[in-house]
Amino acid sequence: MAHIFLSYSRRDGHYVDGLAAAIEQCGIRTWVDRRGIGGGEQWRSEIVAAIGRANALVLFLSPNSARSDNVRKELDLADGAGVRILPICIAPTEIPSAWQYQLAGVQFVEVWRDPDRAVELIVKSLDRHGIKRSGAANSKPQTSPAAPGTDLNLAELGGARIFDNFKLGRWFGRK
């Protein structure tokens, strides 16, 4: 069974891990570098191969990923291989000019606007693009997982104000 490749910044890893687990419970196989590359493997060639075999690249956009050279390289590889790119905004993000060509005309899924429906929004988008689910899947997407201890650096997004503006407090252990 094919997979979707998850491209993200390590600083957002805990939150992306929670989303990946929920997406997999819906029957969609994901490929994440930390799970997909075994000890002693050449990580660069493993990433290239995984992107080439992917049904789609899910690009988790945040200020952290926008600064990541590895995320940019993964986006370039997916574009070059003709792999569908699904941009998922997990935080308000200015798109780097180096990414604008690959993302021109692509509709973004802004899960930060409706965090309770993040998994549902992602899975519905994947369904619309023909990404197949396994037979043992939950038929209805779960709500988004809380991600305590996330590495998302909120200071870069406006500090505590971001909690109030985007109702992110539950993700980060704030009431």
C-alpha cells in the first residue's frame, strides 16, 4: 500500500506526530522520517525514495517549516517527481519566495483556523485526491489530538496572544 509523505519542521514534531497517528487511525498510511529510516541507512536516499513512492506529500506549514532547508528540499523533490502536494497550515505562515512556484494555485488547508477539525479537514482533502484508505480504518475522522509539549515556538507567532486569537490553548496545556 502506498503512503503519504509528511514534510514538517522538527520543531513541530510533537504536534505532527499527533496528527499522523490520527490520520493513520483513519486508514491512511503515513511516512515520517523518524519512523521510516532505519539505523545505518542513508537518510538522504531514503527520503528521496519515500517521496518518489508517495501518493502525496503533506506539507505542514508553520513559521518553523518555512525556515527549514530540509522541508524546502522535500518540496522540490515532490514537485520534480510529480507528487501531489497538499499544504496544511498548522500556524499562520508567510510562504517563502522559494516555495511560491510549487505552491502557486494550490488550495491550502488552514487547520489552525479550526483546530478541532484538523484531522477531519486533512483526511477529507486526501479523500478528494483519491488517497486510498485501508479496510481496517475508522470510517469517521477523529478530532484533532491535543499535543502537550509541542516544539512549536509560540514566541515567534506572537507569544501568549496567539492562544487567544487562534484558540490554541488546549494544544499547549493552557485553559
